Amino acid sequence: MAQVKVSSKYQVVIPREIRESLKIRKGQNMVMLAIGNRIEMVPDRDISELKGFLKGMSTDNIQEEEDRF
């Protein structure tokens, strides 16, 4: 788990290990979502880049919407 600090301009730096593992490029757009009390940033990718993107992803912590409450 990486920890970041919010700057006075409300900016954060994505840690190198995360950028490299997700192949995030400088200038790339990100989709930012507020889900409950957390923020998720998802790289905006061309559909041709998505083949195999979720390979090996663990689904252990994913909950159904009705199970969250």
C-alpha cells in the first residue's frame, strides 16, 4: 500500500511502483470516482489496450452493492 499527501493545490502524485505496474503514461487521462468514503482513479485507456488488463486480479474484496450496508 502506498501513501500520498494532498498538496496545497489538491494534487497527488501517483507513486512510481503503481504507475509502472499499471503502465500509466504522463499526460494520460484518469477517471476519478467517489465511491462511498473512498476515491478510485482508473486509467482511461483505448479499448484496444484493455485485452488482458484484469488478468490475475483478485476479486476477494469485491462486494455486491446490496452487501455494502
